[in-house]
Amino acid sequence: MPTSTAHPRSPRRVRPAQERRRDLLDAALIVFTQRGVAEATVEELTRTAGMSKGSFYLHFKTKEELAAAAWARHMESFAEVGERILGDEDVPIGDRLVSVLQELTRFALAHGDVHRALYGVAGADAVKDDVNERLIAMIAAAAVTGVQTDAIQATEPALVARALYHGFCGAATDAVASAAQIDHEDLVRSAGSMTRAVFPPTAA
């Protein structure tokens, strides 16, 4: 007489806490950019993240705390763009300076929905200011090194780096906040052409 053999169930995979937190941060960008922080609910956030409401409170006390963490992660991603480009020593330093201003401008424009949704969260200004200063310091250091190694020409390279950063990233913020009608591709191209103009290669 044949007998059936029961197959044991595979144990349910429990996601690590870090992974669940990342899922909530990913969900925050989806929900908050669609609904806004004020209108979004914890239920919407946990449903989008694929977890229970109870799990939410293991990671964040309120949706506002989640929004602040999502903003901080967004700004870290912005900083990583600059770090990646400026750290590529296989690329001439003048080209790195052009690329970093263009790509930071492009990133700010491409993520305008995140800026509009999250910029008002508690501590947003402090996080933004910290990242801005880190990026300016990196760009300025690259520019100074370029001058010292005769790769590019510039007077007051650190000051010029700060002006370029605030000029183009500020213009990108105006564009995504709808404060001004600015063509996005024109702005990115201008970031490159002006950077080339103020940091021209040293004549051979």
C-alpha cells in the first residue's frame, strides 16, 4: 500500500532588520512623493514596503521620522555622485570637474519630486547644508590640485568652485521648485560649459 511522505515546509525567511529598514525607506520615497508626508498614512507605507504596521514601529516612531531619514538618505546619494566622479583618478581632473557639476545638476533635476516632498521635514536644512559643504570641499580640493599640478588654470579655484556649485545647484533647486522656468538640459549643458570656461586646461 503506497504511503505519502510529507515534505517539511521551508522555514519562512525572516528579513534582517537592516533590510526591513531599507524597504521602509524605499516605500517612503514612493508614498511621500505621490501623497505628501501630511496625507500619507503608516498603513500605506507598510503596505508598500510589504510588512506589518507593527514592524514599522520597530524602526521609526512616526512617519515624520521616516521622512527625515528618507531625506538624509537621498542627500547621501547626492553626495555619493560627487565622491564617485571626483575619486576616479583615471579621468583627467579638468574632465572630472566638468562632469561633477553636470551630474550633480542632473541629479537635483531628476529628483525634484523628492525635494518637493521631503525638503520641509525636520532637520532638512541641516542635512542639506552638511552635504553641500562636503561636496564644495571635495570640488574645491580637486580644483586646487588641478592648479597645483598644472592640469588646469584658475585664480582662486576654491572660491570659484563654491560659486559654481551654488550657482548651478541653486538654479536646479529653482527649477524643481517651479520658481523659475528653466530648461533642464540647457542647465546641465551650461554647468559643463561654464566649468570648462573657468577651469580651462593649461596650455601645452
